[in-house]
Amino acid sequence: MNQKPKELFGKKVMIVDDTPANIDLLYQTLEPEGYKISVAGTGEETLKLVPKIKPDLILLDVMLPGIDGFETCQKLKETPETANIPIIFITAKAESEDIVKGFNLGGADYLTKPFNQEEVCARIKTHLHFQLLLQTLETQNKKLNELNETKNKLMGMTCHDLRNPITSIRGFSKLILDKGETISKNSRSECLQNIYSASDNMLELINDLVDITAIESGKLNLNIRPDSFINLAQEKTKMYVPLAENKNIKLHFRADNEIPIFKFDSNRIGQVLDNLIGNAIKFSPQNKNIMISVAFKGDQVICSVKDEGPGILPEDNAKLFIPFQKLSAKPTGGEVSSGLGLGIAKKMVEAHGGKLWVESKPGKGADFRFEIPMQK
């Protein structure tokens, strides 16, 4: 017999027949093909077993005691959870009206007695393979629908989040144009600062959108090269000192100086640190502390950004790293948040073979940690 495709190995085939000789012949034919065989002797027994066993295909004898194969097929097709199981009728009769009746009731095919073993295997393979293609198509359609929903969400969020800074830029630009030289130097400087801040927010959002698009399309490229993780974390901490000082927040840095240079993408990990440190400042109240620490355990470098902010509510934990999600906690200084940063950071860490997580209790701050392997 022809070799059975690997993707069909272990598929469940139910034989419904009340003749032991037929069951034995079909069993001997199908078992060497790698199918998992189950047997029922009546239509009533079939209707009880099918929802439990959930076979991938049913070989159904037309002539059965009690309800016949046609009625059994009709009842299976009327039940949503069994409606899509392909049914091949087994019959000693080959009259066209019986064949048409079987197809009208939802049957997929016919086998006539006496069986030709190669024909039985070929027909079963064909219908199982077709069923597999349908399932694959359903999965792909589901993914496409999810991507379409994501795209719509992305477009809606982008329009909403870009409207405010564009409105600000337009308003302050018009003020400068209308007032001309009559506007005071201080007012002009304030308008220009507002324009700069609004455009900076727009650029941050656009950069996030570019990154999330690359991640979702599988095109996130890493530039892996030897670098100092400690130096990178220290430089990022220093860079955020002025922003923290605006809210009277103190940044503290601690590192294990024994961490050797290893290979990683310093730009991508730098983005992760930007997000975690920036978020810690963004969601921390005035006069608090933020601790950035770097250590290593075994062949893993572990980085922690711990704040004294409001912490993470239990209902926010599940959606913390999912793009486009807005959490209960709000920035304490009116800062802008796109809802994309943590999802991007998590994907970038995972691209390095690492993981990112949070340890937090409401009212006790949040400790965002990530680890990546030290590739020598």
C-alpha cells in the first residue's frame, strides 16, 4: 500500500458496522496505516460515542439495526460539534438514488462492498487531507481576521494619538504667524517649546508604530556585536537624570562590575531600557526613587528597573505587554503614552532569547525585570 502522509498519522477513524467480518477487514486495512481506530455497532451507539471520541472521519454502514446509516448521518450533520466530520457511507447497494440520498444528507463519499483495500485507503487519505486543508484555511482566516482587527485598532489609535499633537502644532504655529513681531519673546519661546514637545510626541509614536510593524511582520533585525551591558545601562540612567529631576525623582544605579562584555544588540536593548526607565519616571509621583540595577546569574544578565509608583493592578497584569492596551495607571505629569512600549520591549528581549516580566503589588511600586543570555 502507498505510504501514509506524516500529517495524517494518528488521525482517528471510526468504523460503524454491525458485521464482525467487515469490521475485521477494515481494521486490518487501516491499522497499518497509522490511524487510531474506534468501532460502533449501531447508529444509536455512534451518536453517543462521536461527541466523546471526536473522530476525524467516519466509515458508516448504511444498513444498521435500529436507526440506519442515513438517519445517523442526518443527526450528526444537524449537531454543530459533529457537523464537519466527513462521513463515507459503506453499502452493498450502488443504486444512484441511494448515492444521491447520502450526498444530500451530507455524506462525503461512498464505498461499496466487497472492499478494495487500496481504494479504501486512497479515499480515506483524500478526505482526511481535504479536511486538514479546510482546518488550515480556517486557522489562516482566523489569523487574517485578527490581523485586520489589529490594523483597524492601529489606524484608530494612530489617528486619535496624532490628532492632539498636530492640533497643538497647528495652533501654536498659527499664533506665531498671526501675531508676527508683536508677540513677546517669552510667548514665542513658549509656543516653540510646545511645538517641539508635540512633534517629539509624534516622533515617539511613529517610531513605536514602525517597531511594532516590524515585529508583527517578523522583520525585526538584530545587530549582534560585543558590547558592555553595564556601560549601556549606566549611560541610559545618566541620560534620564534631567527628566527625573523635573519631578524631583532620584535615579540610583547599581551594577555587578564583574559582568564581562558579551554579544547583544545595544540599540534594541537600549530601547528596552528607554522604555522601562521612561515609564518608571512617567508613572512615579514627585519625590520618589527609582533603582536601576544590573547583575548576572549563570549565563544570564538580569536588569531591574524598580520604582515607588502606584504599582500594577491585578486586572492590568494580563494586558500589560499587549499592544494598544490602556492601563488603569496614568502618567503623573501629564506625559503621553502610546500603549505600545512594553509590548515592543518584550518582543525585543525575546528576540535575544530572553524574557521580560514584572513583580508588583498595588501601592508598592513595580519592579520590571528582563534577562538575556550572555553570548560569548
